[in-house]
Amino acid sequence: MTDAADLAARVQAGEVRLHELEQHADADVAAEARRLILTEETEADLDAIGAYTFDAADAGPNIENMVGAAQVPMGIVGPIHVDGGAVERAKHLPLATTEGALVASVNRGCAAIRAADGATARVLKNAMTRAPVFRVADVGEASEVASWVRENVDELAAAAESTTNHGELRDVTPYVVGDNVFLRFAYDTKDAMGMNMATIATEQACERVVESTPAELVALSGNLCSDKKPAAINSIEGRGRTVAADVEIPRDVVESYFKTTPEAIAEANTRKNLIGSAKAGSLGFNAHAANTVAAAFLATGQDIAQVVEGANAITTADVREEGLYASVTLASLEVGTVGGGTNLPTQAEALDVIGVSGGGDPAGANADALAEVIATAALAGELSLLGALASNHLASAHEELGR
Amino acid sequence: MTDAADLAARVQAGEVRLHELEQHADADVAAEARRLILTEETEADLDAIGAYTFDAADAGPNIENMVGAAQVPMGIVGPIHVDGGAVERAKHLPLATTEGALVASVNRGCAAIRAADGATARVLKNAMTRAPVFRVADVGEASEVASWVRENVDELAAAAESTTNHGELRDVTPYVVGDNVFLRFAYDTKDAMGMNMATIATEQACERVVESTPAELVALSGNLCSDKKPAAINSIEGRGRTVAADVEIPRDVVESYFKTTPEAIAEANTRKNLIGSAKAGSLGFNAHAANTVAAAFLATGQDIAQVVEGANAITTADVREEGLYASVTLASLEVGTVGGGTNLPTQAEALDVIGVSGGGDPAGANADALAEVIATAALAGELSLLGALASNHLASAHEELGR
Amino acid sequence: MTDAADLAARVQAGEVRLHELEQHADADVAAEARRLILTEETEADLDAIGAYTFDAADAGPNIENMVGAAQVPMGIVGPIHVDGGAVERAKHLPLATTEGALVASVNRGCAAIRAADGATARVLKNAMTRAPVFRVADVGEASEVASWVRENVDELAAAAESTTNHGELRDVTPYVVGDNVFLRFAYDTKDAMGMNMATIATEQACERVVESTPAELVALSGNLCSDKKPAAINSIEGRGRTVAADVEIPRDVVESYFKTTPEAIAEANTRKNLIGSAKAGSLGFNAHAANTVAAAFLATGQDIAQVVEGANAITTADVREEGLYASVTLASLEVGTVGGGTNLPTQAEALDVIGVSGGGDPAGANADALAEVIATAALAGELSLLGALASNHLASAHEELGR
Amino acid sequence: MTDAADLAARVQAGEVRLHELEQHADADVAAEARRLILTEETEADLDAIGAYTFDAADAGPNIENMVGAAQVPMGIVGPIHVDGGAVERAKHLPLATTEGALVASVNRGCAAIRAADGATARVLKNAMTRAPVFRVADVGEASEVASWVRENVDELAAAAESTTNHGELRDVTPYVVGDNVFLRFAYDTKDAMGMNMATIATEQACERVVESTPAELVALSGNLCSDKKPAAINSIEGRGRTVAADVEIPRDVVESYFKTTPEAIAEANTRKNLIGSAKAGSLGFNAHAANTVAAAFLATGQDIAQVVEGANAITTADVREEGLYASVTLASLEVGTVGGGTNLPTQAEALDVIGVSGGGDPAGANADALAEVIATAALAGELSLLGALASNHLASAHEELGR
């Protein structure tokens, strides 16, 4: 009987609890024991899930009840030519996805961007937010608490920053709804995505609020953060990095790479991404920015649930004298190059490929660079899909003329 | 010189293009060659990315320019006790994530649900949509096209269904904005997530529209679908599965599992998930449904970019005589048990663990069951986080009283 | 002592209640008595408010606690040349407003539309909605109730239509959120705006739902109607009349009427009305449609609080070969030519000016015509403001060049 | 032949243009002439429209092409007992409306508020905004312009404030979307609603931006203001006055005034105003705040098209130990007591009734007070309608029990 089989038997005998196996064996054995139990209970084979190649103990901070790993194919796009605020030209970007044609599509866009002499990208804002909700007696008290907060930002900053070596409190904005006071704390979290840092810092600041005002804390997150929900507050005010990328593509490059015209791409963008999204009541005015964001997040160890806000993007496309101008602005791209899933082996390597793993110099520069690369890749993806949609249309039009 | 090294050299010599390597070698060698090139260009080590354990050729439909795979830790939650329309009680659900504490949190919610004698879940609607946009001359013509479509749904259905063995056209709804006509086609795509099926079928139907009316197709997707964008049309009308799960938890179970009261959880839900989300201009009235959805999607081979719509969820929590009533309603959960990434080894195994891999009996039953299991897990995750937020608050209150 | 003074004294003596004066005197005397009391209590003069010229008794169905009337200046725009589904060309439209320049601005747009040989307008949809909310035990029961409703639309229609001579139930759509079932009833209410008709009919239908299912009615309106709230469900699915108007204006007409170019207007529309509104998280993608709608509503006795939904409009503007194409699509314009405030003297006269007072032939034709006229006036207003914005820009540009 | 008939004849002869009549006769004669022409052209009688009782010349700043006035019945509600930041208890509020039962409903709520010992109200924020849109070359330039603005707020304030005696620039926030830069200027406009003041001041500031940066002005309003559109940016950040009112109503008062319980009202509020609005994709989480806002705006000379933003309100209702707590928070209530329509006779009198006409002491106090009174009346209206909905439900329940 192997160690794992023995452990599994003890679970089934009720001696050990499934989520406590790591206390009784090393992490790999614990995972194996869970697979044995699951196989027995569900008749499923878990060989592939068990064939992960990292050291299970290293995943300890990222998972509980581990049984193994999901393996998701990873492709490469690039080089991405981009003139950014934090990134120099020619970056490769790994994308992990199961959606066929996505990597090829983004890659086609990257080629067009190269032929157009590169894109421009900029991080426009950087603010990881956490917004607790407090209960007060009435709107009179709410007004007083909001005033106190506005006048004591320095004290709140001192409290918040006492919990972190890197984070800086940038701003606290109070919002009142009846007997609810929401305080949106915004931090510069440097190269970390910063959700945890922001939460811990905010918890400390909340104590000051509770001590100094009649407000009582109801929940450390009151959804004005807004984390992992598609919210206008993020689209408008940003969260994580607000980042934009754009490019001007000569007419002949548009025609040779996308088999269509700047006019057709601009029209598709207006009718689909602007008017269609308007009619749909959407916060996403783009074609498929989420695809690129999700695949880049998965490859580089970001929090994939934050693709939700990453999709709050606006794509524009206009005909200029020289050809096509196109841009993508991602309002709330939460990325980090330290912490989270960035230390796991395949994810760390992916960051290495981009050249942005670990802390940047200056602090924050690596996360900025990652944001700019992803934004440019998203731009490439938008161009490619818009081009495909527009050229199909042209193709049909040509067939029609041929009749 | 290995095959891969040789291939890499030929790329660097400009003889072969990076995305065409599969034409010159088997898929694993092609991936290895790309890793060699990347390592040389970026100085990044790609050993872990290259240590994937599936056959690269099998990932052909899912990836291009493959270099290897991302390995994401997978944990297990459950058993999930749920009385669903398509699922029987006691299901295990694998979750792949890098967010520490997520699996533990969802698992705690599952335990509470078990102690409460299980949750209820139902797929309420099933409709994969695709909405092309057409150009017309003016609003008069728009009105005529819309009327023609309303009167010729049968003809459009025949055209659409000629392209698919499984899909059924349920409905076509026209929306007009000036000289734009959007047609939202809604399909029952059975056990497939169905985006491709819907696209191909809609393309065929569009030809009929173009032949029979003056409308000209601008783009096969006009963003009223709405795919991978956070759009109200999905929150309201649904996309993929509209699915809800709920549970009634006795007061003592709430207290023992969450160290708080039904009242405190209900209050946190109202102030955070309802009022906070309202103030944030959000389409997501929940705590962190996206976390559970994303981790389940990643484990089971779903399209992770569709987490965007999966996050359009409303969580409710009320005090009832017996204790706490809580529900999660996911408006647009796009899931499949065939196609997409579901055939990849680790993903297929994960579906096997749940017992829903491949086509269901009747068709659609497996995808329904998967939706119900994910909804119940999302409910567990909501309960657990709300409980944590509420108990922290109580904890602080207790400390305060102790002073 | 006048009758009014006497009545006022009795109120002050506590013998009569302020809102019951009409039981003790005719309506004009009652109003006078209230003015006397108010003047005494607040030292305000109410002479102008008391100088209304209609018979107070006639306003009985429209007001309680009447003290007099607000007098709002009314101007005239037109003739509006429009080829509509229900309206013939050359209509005048009275607008009541206190916003200087509004009438002039809309009128300028009307002139341009005339010079362009007229606009086109169409009512695209007609559906007054009411959406009660029901409580059920759980999502299982919710699913059953929704199914019952879908299968018993005819029975619900019979119940609903038993309460009205004119209204027809077009559709009932169930929406489920946890233990809430919302049923959105949609009616053709002909020439009435129809809110009351829809409410009464829905109340009757709700009784059938309550009798035949376990659902319990919580509120006759559950906000999915959605009345007087800015809601995406109205922007998407419409409420009242969904109506669009458009025009193609030759380049020289644009230049002579707006002192700018089609290109500049199209650019202003894209950057302001589409992209700006997208960034603002707006349901209104227009410049100032609400201005025209509000002034027309006020003049013609519509419910001015429904301007809220009337503002859910999308304006498009594109350069075509011949010049400028522009459109306005109002998703949810709730108008009537019978009932509500349409019988009051000034309001009835305003409808007469348009030629749409009372019931139409066929029923609904007058309200359709009113909707088309208002939409065309809104288009005129959009053109005029966009022209002004664009020409200021050009003016500045010219000045700049002159330097 | 009267003067008016003569003038009308000259218009019909093409000698004078309809909108220029005020250059040829006094304003009342001009209006009469227009009525004569309209009567002839449309066969409509315009006697009531012509029976206005103010001096037409006084309406010159408010209307063009004047033909007369709309007379809208005005009722009175109150006294409204409110403890505000700028208002003392016991205010009467005139409401002009054609919607039967509205005044009675609000008045019932006012009575309940009085019985509960009054409401509390506070202006939480005060900021009239204008947001021009600029064109830049690319996102790099956009980033520079945004930085320049952030660093030069003082210069922009000096420019803006040079145009106004009263207004103060509070803040300028840049928002970037691709090659668009939006600058949201926020002003304290004291007792004026301030739209014109903000526009003129912003125009001046824009010149500085254009002089000092490469940005080119496209439109003085870029829809991030956002004026007369239902936009999340207003719901979140406010516009005009952000104002809240609340009240705690003892259980017995709830029962005697609303014939229902605090529990039933809280439930109706949660299911309808919170969950229903959430499902509807709404920016308005209330029952009918727009009704009260519209009627108060109409009575007091506000801009009725701004009811659109006034409807961005959240209503909360909870059971507290003592009974019912309810609040209404209006995010963007744009009100003034000087300028606009406030000088017209009936409107000025209505402001006198409230005691807030003209400039306040300190400046802004009158507009603050007006905002607080309207918010409290809106609260009264919410309570009354929620009570009616909830008691109908109880009534039905009682009938049911009686069977």
C-alpha cells in the first residue's frame, strides 16, 4: 500500500479530513490520495490531472484540496512592436487558451502592427481599490462621516500604509446611500496586482474610521471597489491599470493584412462596437478584448476572475488621411508581476518571456509594462477580428457583384 | 542537432515561418523548436512550459503557435448536495485557480449546504445567441426588414438548422437603431456551449436575409449577442444557460458554519451586493461569483473569456423563519460538455469527476447539469464570503463590547 | 367674507381638512382657499398661480390639493416635414419650456430637414408594459411558475383584456431571480399612453397567476416595467413607442444651415454621443433628446416623469456620398392622445395643432403619429446642437489658422 | 384689422419671418399673430394657449416663437417636516402635474413623516459639471494632455472663474479613450442650477488647454458631463446636488398611515426597487422618484429635461427595532433658485411658497434647501407608493385567508 493509498483509506475511515491531508503527508502525496478517493467515488480517471510537473508544495499559497493541475495549451504571439511608457519595442506574449484561432488572430494583428511601424501604449492611471461599507444612523451622520474622512485622509493613509512596505494610499472617496457610507480607497500597489495589499491596508484604515466616527463596519468590501463584477465605476474611474494602446496603419497595410479597407473596418467598429454595444446596454464597447486579456492572464498567473473588469474596454477605429487609426482603452486591467499566481513555474516563465517577472525598476514598472503589452495585444486582436468581419462582408459584396 | 534545434535554425534563417512549424514536424517538436527560439531571443527558460504531459497534436484545435502549456493548480470541492432539474445530489467539482483560499471558501459553503440538506438548482433558460448587424437605407427600410424577419422565422430556422445536426433555432428578435438592423438569433445548442454552431447557422440565415431584403450584412456579430462583453441584454434576456441555485439554511447551521447570524448575512448582502452594486452602476449584484465560475470554467475546458458574462449574477439573502434563505441567479452562464476545450486530457477528466463529460441523455442534459453544479458552487462561494464578511464585523463588534 | 376666506378659516379652525375642500365648495373656490392659507402661512403671493384660466373642476382627474396652475411658455416649431408610418408631411409641434434657445434650436433643425426634402420616421414597436413581482418558495417553484405562465398566455390575456375595451395583451415574459418571479406584461394600448390600462389589466391577470400557481404577489410593479426609471430593459426591449427618425442632408444644406461640414458633425457625434456616452456608462447616446421630448410632453399633456425613459435615445451620424445621414432612435417613448393630461385645455389645443387629438383611425394611429413627430423634432434638435458644437470647433480652427 | 392680424398677414405674404415677429411688434402681439397663423393652417383653436396671464416679454429669455403658455394644474403638499443642512422644518411644496393621485400620494407620505417626527435631509455634494471632448494624435499625447491638466488646475480655475461672479471651479478630472481626452469640470454654482455658467466658464478654460497643449477641441460637451442623459457617471459621482433624505417611522405610524407593516414595505422595496431594478439593468433603484422630481421641477421653474438625471435615485427600506427606516438618495438633482425658469411669475411664486426664491445666504443655501425639500418629498412619495403596493398585497392575503 502506497502512502497515498494509506492516506486515502484513513480518509474513508473517517480518521482524517479531506482538506487536512497536507498535515499528514507531503503535498504531492496528499493530492494523490485525493485522486484515489475521487476515482473511487466517481469512477473518473485522474491521471492527466495528476501528471502535473511542478512541486505541489510550491502551489500551497494558491490552492487548497489540491488534486493536481489543469494543463492549458499555451501559444506565442509577437513580436509586439510597441512604444510604451514602461515598455520598449519587440515583446513576445504567451497566451494560454483553448479557443482555436485566437492565437493566430492576435498574431495576425501583431504582424499588421509591426508593418505599421508599431503601436503606442500608455498606462494612464494606476489604482487598486477597496471599498468597505459602513452603517450609520441616518443621512445626517452619513454626511458627518464623509466630511471626517475627507478631512482625515492623511491619518487614514498613515494607518493603511503601516501594513505594507510598497503600497501607497492615493485617495479615499466617500459615497453615501441613505444610511450606508462607502469609502473607496485607491492604492498604488506597484508591481503587485494588489488586491490583498489593499484589503489589509484598508482593514487597518477602517479601524480608524470606526474609532473616530459613529460609523460601524458592515463589510470590508461594499462592491464599490468593484472586484470581479462588471461595474461602471471601474469603467469610469478605473481599477488596477487604466491602459490604452493605439496604432495608425497605412491603407496598403490594412489591405494586405486584412483584405479590406480602413473604411470597412471603421464602419464595422461603429455599427458593432459602438452602436451595437450601446443598444445592448453594455459596459464593453469592443469586439473581443476579453479573449486576449483572459489568455494573457492565464499564461502569466493573473487572477482570471478579473477578466470581468478587463473586458470593460472601448475600441475606436477611424479613417485618417494615412489609413486606419485604431485604439483600445482598457479601463480596469488588474495585473501584477509579483504575488498571486506569478510564482508558479509555467506562469513565472511566461513573465520571463515578456521580460517582466518580479519587481520592476522603478517599482511598478514591470506591471506597467505588462499592462501595456496586454493592451497592445488586445489591440491586435481587435484589428484582426474587425478585419475578418469587414472582409467577409466585402467578400460577400464581391460575390454579389459577380452574380 | 535535435529535430527541434534544426527546425529552430531554419526559422532563424528565414526558411520557415514560426506559425507553420507543424507543417514541417510533429506538434511536440514544433513546440520545442519555438521554445528554443524564444529562449534564445528572450533568455527565458521555458522548461516548465515545455513539461506539459498531453500530446501536442491533440491540442491542435485549441491553439496555434503552441509552445507548451500553462499548469494551473486544481483543487476539489464537494460533495455538492443539489436537487436540480438535470442533476442528482452529491457532485464533486474541480476548481482550477491560483487564488489562495478560494477552494477552501467554496468548500466551506458546500459543507453548510450539505448541513442544510442540500440546495435546489434549475436551468431557467437555454439560448446561445448570435446577433449580426445589417446596414439599411433608412428607418423605413429598417422597419420593413424587421417585419420581414418576424414573418419569416421558419425560413430562417430552416436555413440555420441546415448547418447543424444538433442546434435548433428558438427565436430571432430584430432590433433597430437608425440605419442598423440587429437580428438576435437564439439557439438551443444542447450539450455544446454552441458559439461556433450559432455563428455558422446564423451565417447561413443571414444569406436568406440578404437575398430577400435590401439589408446588407456589415458584421456577423453586432454585439447584441453579446459575447464576452458585460452587457445588460445578457443580464436581462440570458445567454447560454440562465441558471439559479438556492438554499434555506437553519439558523444553527449558519451560526456553526459561518460564526454569524442570518440577520448579519442578509444585511451584508443588502448593503454590499444590492445597494453597493446599485451605486457602482454594476451588472453584477454578487460578492464573487466570478471566482467560482472562472475556476470551474478553467478546470472543465470552458471558454474563460466568457467569465465576463458569467459574472452577471444576482445574489439574494433574506431571513426566513427557519434561518437564512440565499440564492444566486446567473443570467448568462455559457457552458458545454462537448467541443471547445472539453476534450483536452485534464479538462475531460474534470468533467468525468462531475459525471457530465460528452453528450447528455437527453441532449443538453449534461450541460444543464454542469450549469446547475456551477451555480450551486457559486452559491456556496457567496455564502462563505458573506459569512466571512459578516462574522468579521461581528467579531469586531464583540471586541468592542469587551472593552 | 368670501366663500374662499370662509373656507380657509374653517381649515385653520381645524373643522375641514385641506385636501377635502372640494367636498365643501366648488373646485375654484377650494383652490382659492388654499392660496389664502398658503399666503398667510408663507407670506408668498399666489396671484399668478391663481390666475389660471381653465375650470378647476376639469382638472379634477389630474390634481389634488389644487392651488392653481403653473404657466410655462409655449413656442412653436415647424413645419416638420416627415414621411412617417402614421403621419403625413408638414406638421407643427408646440413645445413648452423655460430653456431659452431650445425652440430656436429645434426650429433650425426643422428648417434643415425641410431643405433636405424631409425626414423619414417609423414606429418600430408598440408595447406598454407592467411587470409585477411575485414571491415563490424557491428556484424550483420559480421555474414551475415561469413555465405555467408561458403555457397559459391565452388565459392571462383573457383575464387582462376583460378589464379594457381597447387594450390587447401582446406578450408576457417571465424573469426569475432567486425566489422572485417577475412577469413583464406588454400591451397594445392604442391611442392611450396606457399605464393605467396596463396596470388594471395586469392586476386582473395576476389574480389568475395567484389562483393557479403557488406564487404570491408582492407588488404590482416590480421595476421590470420599467416606469420612470432609466433602465436598460427599456432601451433594449422598448416601452410605449419605439420610434426612429432619420434624414439625409445634402452637403450644401449642411453647410448653409449649420456652418459646418458633414464630417465635423459625424466626428462630434462619434466622439461625444457614442464614445463619450460609452465612457460615461450611459443609457443615452445622444446630445439632448430629452430637451425636445420634455418640451413636447409638457405641451401635449404627456406624463413628464416619463421623460426619463424618453431620454434612452441613440443618435447616429455618418457621412454618405450625398452629405450627412443622421438618425435618432427613441427606445421607449410613452405617448398618448387620449387620457392623462391630454384633455386639459392648453394641452388639447396643442394636440389639435399637431392634428392628433383624441383616438386615431385606426386606433393607435394618433399616438403613432405623435411619436413620429416628436422623434423627428428630436432629430432636428440633435442636428442643430451637433451643428453648433461642430461649427464652434470649426470657428476656433479658423481663428487659429488666421493667427 | 388688429395688429396681430396685420402681422400674420405679413408673415403669410412672406414679408416677415415667423421667428422674427418680436422685432415688429410687442411680444404679446407677436404670440397672437402666431396663433392666428397656426389656427388658419391647422384649424386648431388656440384660445386656451393664448390665455396666459403673464407678460410675454418677460418670457423672452425662456422661449422663442412664443404662441402662449401651457397651463398645468398645481397642487400643494406638506407641511414637510425636515431637519436639513440648509432647511428648517415645516415647508410646503407646490407640485405641478397632470398625473392624478400623485399629489395625494406624496401628501400622504408627508403626513406619515410628520407623525414620525420629521425626516432628515442633507446635501452631500454640490457640483455642476461640463465635460468637453478634445482630439489628440494618439494615446501618448492623450497621456501628456491629461498630465498637463492635472498639473495646471489652478490656471484652468483662474480662466474659468474669470467669466463668473459666483461660480468656483472645484475640480477637473481627465478621462482618456484612445485619441479622445474628456475633461470633466466641476463647479460650485451656488444658487444657480449653473449649466450656462459652467458652459461659459469651461469654454474659457478650454482655450487655455488648446493654447498650452496639442489637444484640439471637438465639442464643448463630450457627454461625460452628463446633461439630460441617464448616465452612471452621474449616479456615481453626482451632478448638481447629491442629496439624501431619510426617516424612521414607528411601527404604529406605518400601520395607521399605510395599512401595512414595516416588514411588508421593506420586502416590497427589496424585491422591487433593489432586485427588480438590478434585473432591469437600471440606474434608478426607486419606485417613482421621477414623479415627485418632475412635478417639483415644473412648479419651481427648473429644467424639466433634467428629470432624467433626477431619477438616478436609490431608495432603501429596512426594519429597525423602532419600526421602518427608509431613505432616498438622489445622486444628481440639478436645481437652482435663480436663473432659468425661476423668474417666471407662477414659478417664482412657487419658490416663494417654499421660501427659497432668489439667492440664498450664504450663497447656495437656497438651492441646497430646495434640494433637501424635494428629496424629502420624494421620500414621502416613495413611502406612499411602497405602502400602497405592500398593503394591496396584504389585502389580497387577507381576502385569501377569509376564503
